[in-house]
Amino acid sequence: MDQSNDGLYLLDYGAGNSGSVINAVEFLGYKINVIKNEKDFENAKKVIFPGVGSFDHAMRQLRNKGFIEPLLKYVAAGKPLLGICVGMQVLFEGSEESPSEQGLGILKGRVSKFSDENKTVPNIGWNSAVIVQEGEKANDFYGVVDKSFYFVHSYAVMYTGSEDQLDYVYSASRYKDEVFVSSVWKDNIFATQFHPEKSGKVGLKILEQFIKNAMPRVGATQGTATQPEAVESLLSVRVVACMDVRENDHGDLVVTKGDQYDVREDKGEGQVRNLGKPVDLATKYYTEGADEVVFLNITSFRNIPVNDYPMLEILRRASKTVFVPMTVGGGIRSITDPASNKVYSAVDIADLYFRAGADKISIGSDSVYAAENYINSNRTLDGSSSVEQISKQYGSQAVVVSIDPKRVYVDHPSCTSHTTIKTMKPGPNNEEYCWFQVTVKGGREARDLDVVQLATAVQALGAGEILLNCIDTDGSNSGYDLELLSLVRKHVTIPIVASSGAGKPDHFLQAINIARSDAVLAAGVFHRDQLKINDVKRYLMDSGVNTRPSL
């Protein structure tokens, strides 16, 4: 650990990703302190200002902790500041997300929401950044040229190419039909809309450049501004590695098969199937080029997730070596601990996982019950569900809903009140139609709810992404259920992660090109080395699908 940089501080106001930033800095070999009070600003020589969640939550937390005035004083003194995501957005005057909440006003401009008419929102994925001043392209100080970074946001400062933006914009990125500011550099401030701490080796290099060599930018250059229509950045499709984690007979957490299936060897008579250790596999997948990793805790501490110490430790350990986004799921909801009778909100539970290193929370069964309540209450949002509570504080981009549907075949759409499709895969009695019934408890219990009802409900409740599984194809290696994926794609505007059934590279391509999935996920084929992540990405690239290069 480099003890020479004692003046490096993290502004921790309650942002969920502060632990990830600390781990990244320590991985680079530097010591970082945490600002806990106003006096710490006086000792700070460089400050990293991370952020996830909503604009108003960040500003309220800064105000409640008494950090606004000392932060403004620190910046005015010309000391280096690195802002990340919401830590960049609050530097502006305000945000459409919270019209009544003023920002810090250090930079001119306002934050606005992406349009979802021609794309999914939030913007979740890897994208490149384009330096927008011609005179600076040859002097790429922070190393953004030809690099790919991880973005996860619904709001951004839109890039106009106007002269007033030249004063602070360093790079811009294109998300389909809109171009937004992806980094700013003004005087002693450098800030990014993307997450360098979750952008692999290239993101780590940006952090190190700030720590070792941060220098002020003296005014705008004399170069010509790149106009928005000329910004051609590359949005990549995500390839995600998923791990079902459960406790084996010896009390160890192992990666295994989903708990709705037989997880024991020898037809249920042997040991719990062990496909590897979670941290080791996560590190392996990160090295092989996974764009995200997912941990689904399928049995351990299902009833009392607040006591899920083993899974929390897995996240803590993995976040020290895995610098791409990590999602965790399993029993996340409001609970009462029977031992202490203490009530924990869904936000309390989520905060434990965020602090341990998670970037997104996956909610399964609890989202189904919330959707049922929402539909039965004439689609009233009362703020009581875990989806609403977590998305309000941490932003919709932090909430993934995991859906486990199965096919129910019918002779004709009139046979059911649920949304049906005419299927290319007839039923056991040659039925030509089917609907997709939602299940809970790892697929063990079916509900009178179809996948369209659930998907549209959780989007309304505030979910930012859907992890769409399929009980019928999971573990089959026969390919994703493209009909299921396409059906949900027609009804929601949030990103969809295709899951269940991948067995060969072409299956991933079909989910992207035919079903228009935003990301593709696999588990068993990666665990058993039937497919390598970098081979899948190479196949997609050769087929015309842009993917982030492997490490």
C-alpha cells in the first residue's frame, strides 16, 4: 500500500458504490481516507466524489451531512476533484429528475432524462467516449480515446456542441439518437458519467491518472468543437456470467444449478453439485471479458437476508479483484428478524449488499407480489414495495427484476384471459397458442399472472432492468426462448437481459438480433467450460454485433 498519498480522500455521503471505489484505489496500491466531517476537507489534497442513485438523494445527503459548503470551498481553492456518475451530475445547476432540488452550480447546465422512444432506458452498458475538441485529441490526458467504459444512468447532460459547453466538456458519447456529456474537465475538476471503478483495466487507469498526475485544465483549447451529429461512439452488447450460489452439505457456498432443479449428483442421492467457488469463478469471468457478473443466492439465508454474512463476504472479496458491475439477488425485501424482532426495510437490506460491493440488486418473488398488489389496487403506486423503495433511493438502474415464467399451452386465446402468442413450438397436444405464467420461490409455485402483466407492472414500479429467465429452456442448451423475449420486448422500454438455454454462440446472436435483447446471460455453459466468454464475444463481433474487447 502506497502511504505517500495521505491526502487522497473519498467523499462518502451514503453513495452505494463507495466501497467499490475504495477497493479499486487500494487495488492500485494507494491509501484512501474517507471524509467524515468538515475538517477532513482541510486535510484533503485530492478528493474522489462517487455517486449512484437519484439526484435529490445525493443533494439531501450532502446537505444533511453539512458537506456542501466545505465541498464548494475545497473546489474554489483549486484542489483536484474527481466526480463519478451522480457525483458529476450534482456539479450542474439542477436536474429534470428533481426539478425543485438545486445542484451545486459549479458547472452551467441541467441534467435531463433520456427519451425512450427509440431505445431502452436506463442506458446500461459499455460505450466509448469521444473527445469533442479537436485540439485536445492529440493530448488525451485521461485516456478515453478508443476505450470502452461502463455506463448505467437514466439522466444525463445533453451535448449541444455550443461554445459555452466548450468550457467544461471533455468527451461526449452517443446513445442511439441522443448525444450526452460523458466526461467534463474544467480547471481542477474532472468528472465522468461512466463508472471508472467498474470499467475494467481502462477505468483503473483513469483512477490512477487522477491520483498520480491530476492537473488543472487551463481554459478551453483553441480547437474546433465536434458537433453532436459527428459523435460516433460504440455501444456494446453485454455478455453476462451468472452464478447460482447455495450452501452445500459442508456449510460452504458453492456455484451450482438452480434450486428448482435437481442440484445433487447421482439423481438426487449424492452431494450438492459443485461447479466452483463463487469468488474464483467471478474473477475468472472478469479476466475472460465478462461485462457483468451476477450472484443469485438461491437458498442460503432465504428467510433472513440481513444475516447473509457468507454472501456479503463473497461480495466483499470479489469486489477487490472484479472491476465490472456485480448484481446480487436472493430474498431481498422488507423483513422482520425473529431473533431480535427488528424490522429491516428493503432499502436496509439492499444497502448491506451495495456496501459489500454489489452494483445492482435483483428482486424475484417479492417483485411478483408487488406487481399483484399494484394491479389489484387499480395500478396505484403507494411506495410500499421493495422495487419502489430501492429505486427511489438508488435509482431505477440499481433495480433488476428477475422473472421466472413457464409456458402454459391453450387451444385458442379465448381459453384464457392472459396474453397469448401463436407459437412455433406447439404444445404436447398440438396446441397452437400459449401464455407465459409467472412463478415464485425459484419456480416452485405458479401464480395467476402472466409475464406481460408482471413486466409492465415492475417497470411502472420503478425497475430499471429485467432478467428474463425461462423455466422451459433453462439448462437445455437448446437456445433462449425467443418468443418469450420478443413478447416482453414489445411491452416494456427498460433493458432486457436474456437468460436460460444458451448452448452455442449462435444462441447469443439470436437473442440479440431476433429478440432485441440488451444483454445475454449464461451460467452452466461457462461453468463447465463448454463455451468461453471471449469466444462468444468474438463470434458476436464477427457477426456484426459490437462487444467490448476482452481484457
